[in-house]
Amino acid sequence: MKKPTQKKQPPIQYTIVPKDLAGHLFNVSVTVAAPDPQGQEFALPAWIPGSYMIREFARNIVRIRAESDGAAVALTKLDKHSWRAAPVSGPLTLHYEVYAWDLSVRAAHLDQTHGFFNGTSVFLRVVGQEDKPQQVDIQRPADPLAKSWRVATAMPELGAKRYGFGTYLAADYDELIDHPVEMGDFELGSFKAHGVQHDIVITGRVPNLDMARLQADLKAICETQIAFFEPKTKKAPMERYVFMTMAVGDGYGGLEHRASTALICARADLPSTASPKGAEPGEGYLRFLGLCSHEYFHTWNVKRIKPAVFAPYDLQVENYTPLLWLFEGFTSYYDDLMLVRSGIIGESTYFKLLAKTIGGVLRGSGRLKQSVAESSFDAWSKYYRQDENSPNAIISYYTKGSLIALAFDLTIRAKTNGAKSLDDVMLALWERYGRDFYAGGGRGVTEAEVEALFDEVSGLKLKSMFERYIRGTEDLPLAKLYAPLGVKLADERKNGKPSLDAGIGRDPLGAKLTQVHEGGAAHQAGLSAHDVLIAIDGLRVSGNPSNVDTLLGRYRVGDQVTVHAFRRDELMSFSVTLQGERVPGISLAQAVAGKKTTTIKRPSAV
């Protein structure tokens, strides 16, 4: 007896058109072949995975209407991001306009120079039909300025040619919103990493861009990371990957996706053909490569190895997890480690980057009040909504999370005599929870499973580390952990320059205090965030923040100075006893000859 043939599901069909470049408007439509007979609901996500803050993208929908067979259909708004169409007997189409003027990696942006969008900003979810294929027709703008534009996305092409306008296809809604789209006159570079095509897309003016160097450096980073997770097969988890970058005058940020990343950077951070050949990356370029390394590592750690609460995402409300220290913090640990393992930088540069992270963590007193588990859980209300008091109240699960990863790595290596390391834990997470995630065999990992896996893989009892450094607020004993390896960690805070111990920004009248650190000189003298410094001991403070350091450079730690400052419109006077700069630097000396190298190599290579 013949099995009945299964009827192929018609895809949800979207069309997106950059309608008005100067007005920053996308025209979007979505057609549902078989809408819910009780009335089809639609919803736009309230947040985007990887950026843990409710952003309410639906506020950018300018107008919206529904129709079926050319006739208008009543559309009722249910809440701030959801609508329900009246029941219809045939296909249903929604037409709407989206205002796109957010120049970031999180939302959508459109003008005469380019267009960019994340699916969470423009594609209404057809409630109840998220598992159906999702087809998108990306149309060229009618504006003559866009006649030479191309399209960059990792979304699989259907009717479109690669880099061309036309139709693309995602397997379901989750995949649809995980493939951002860039369009414009962009620079394009390509390379293969262990046989997989990787594209580099640069939008924005970048004189003398050294694409050859960028390709070579990213290839080294990508191949190192692919081999890290798949040392035997060196098989990447995607068929193609796209680095899409918006180069601007001043900017920095990235957002991970399953087969691409959206980046924003200062154009000065990109490599130039005028730079000396063969030298290590300068500070700006190194910052950009670190960002690329971070987002690429997320291809495994958070896009496939996920917290249980993210599998699947609920994009209408906050998804709370205490595990961001693992997914963001450990990624922050490995991003710089991959730069040195790939040969992009040397050990001395790596230690300088690490020292900067250690100093930054020690600067804020918030580290003694909030654990990284709490910081992870409170990301929605605290980390992504920081204010002038944040250094005194919270800890970053990125930076302290990266140091926790280092502490685990050093501990496991030391107690197993180099037989095991944090690398083995990451591989176990990948094999059990990540490798088959999109093939249907994966699931998210719970907090209890993470802790148990650390013990199982290492063969150690590591509960006390979880209690003290993850669920607790103790400082990490990095100097003690590094000592057996011949690496010296020296705290130089006692010899610091005289300082107010406050963040300082620009203001037309002088220099504005952006943050005042608890217990510091400014705090003890009564100064507050947003006070505008006018003079120090009768000498004018200019609008350049460095002028404050210049003026204080004439004094010694312990000297008393008179500071005049405006608080709102009132001129006030403060007597400040200068303290040593809280964290002028933490120095890390490289391992002495004959000692085992730190965490730079895998245990088998030590």
C-alpha cells in the first residue's frame, strides 16, 4: 500500500523594498497562503538575540494595512507589537512601512549610501506558522543612486544570484531573522577557511583599505577556531559565512548570527595599504580583529551551544538566564586567545590585552556587590541599561567572565598536570549540545548541566569555584594561579598618578564627570556625576578631558586641591585630596624560560 504523499507547505512570502532612501523607509509585505481561520495574528519581536534589552522594534512601523484578494481586511492591534487580521477564506497579505534610521548592528538603517536590516526589525512573525519555510524577495530601490547596489547576506539564494537582488529562502522564521542583510556599493573580499567560503563586506568610505591583509588575518583566525571545535575533521558548522562591516568615523560593535556577523567600526581601525608590512596589528586594527574573533567564536558558543531558555527564544519578552558569563565571558576569553594561537599577535601583546582586562575589572567596586550569575540574569535591566553609577553597582559578565574562564583554564591545567584544560570543556559542550542543534538533535544546556560537565570533563571537584567566583563576588586569585607557570602578575596601583578617580567627558564649559567611583578622591570630596569642572586651584579646565590629567600632573598623591564645578546652574567649591590612580595598570610578565606556557596552546602541545 502506497504511503500518502505529504503536501508541501507553501512558504510565508515576504517582499522588502527600500522605498524612500532620504526618508529612511522600507516597504514590507507578508503573504500567508493559509491564514488562521479564527483570525491570523502577527507579531514583531521586541528584542534581538545577542542584545539583551527590550527594544520594541514595532514602534518603527509607520503604517500598516491588511488585504485579501484586493479587498481591505480589518486589522486589530492587540498590544504594542502584535496585530490580528479578521478571518478570511483566501490568502492574506499585510503591507507596512518601517522607519529605518538606527545606525547600529541591532536594527535597520537606510539612506542614500546603503541599506541594512535585521529580520527582527522588519519581518512580522506569522504566529503559529513559524516552522514553515520563509521566502523573501529583496527588491532594488527605484532611486538612481542605488543603480549599482549589491546585496550581501548569508541567507540561501532562491531566485537571486549571489550578491544580487531577488528571492532568498530560510527554512523557518528563526533562520529568517538570523540572516541580516546589507545592500549598497560595498567593498568585497573572500577567502576559504578549511574549504568554506567566507566573505568580507565593507560599507563606508575607507581610503587605501588593505583587503589582502584583512583576508589573510581573518582566514588565520577562522581556521584556528574551526580546528579548535573540530580538531579531527576541521569541518565548519556553516556552508558559507559573511563578515558585514559598516565603517564610520567613530564606532564599535558587533552582533553574532548563525552564519554571519554584523559589525560597526571606526574606518581608522581597518588596515591600510600605507601601513608597514609584516608588523603586528596596531591598536585600532587589533581591536577590530578581536571583535571579529569574538563574533566568529559565537558561531559555536551561543548560536549553537545555547542556554536552555534560548531554545527556542521567546522574542516578545525577556528570556532570563544566569549563564551569560559562559556564553559572553568565555567567548571574550577565547577571542584574544585565538589571536595569539593563530599567530596574529605574539605572547607579549596577548599579556598586555589580558592586563588591561584585569585592570578594568578591578577598577569598579560593583564587582564586590554583584556576581556574574546575577549580572547575567539582570542583563535586561542593568547591564544593557547602564548609568553613571554602574561601575559602583554592577560587574560585566563579559570581562569578569573572561577572567573566570582564565582561572578555570589555569586550575584545570595545574591540577591535571596539563592533561586537561578548559578547551576540553568547550569541546564537550559542543559535542553534546551544539553540533546537532540545527539538525534537530540539539537542545539548550541548563546551569546544573554546565556545572556537572566541568567536573566530569576535568575529573575535578570545582563546586567551590562556582560558589566563590560565579555565584559569589570574590576576586580571582590570578597571581597565585599564574605563579607556577613563571608568569608574574604585579598590581601597580600603589604607584599610580594623582587622580580624581572619576570618568571624565567633554562639556562646552569644561570637563564633565561621567562617573564617580565609590571611595575615590572625587567621591570623598563630594563631587558627583554630571558635575562640570571649571577650574583646579584657580586654573581653567578646558573641554578636553586630557586637560584634567595635565593639570593634576603638577601634583603628588596626597596633595589637596580646590576644584570649582557647576552642578546644574550652581557654582560649587570642593576640597579634593588626590589619590593614586585606581588602576594605572596591571603588568603581566611572560613565562620564564623552561616553564610550561600558559593557556596559549592546547595541553597536548604544551
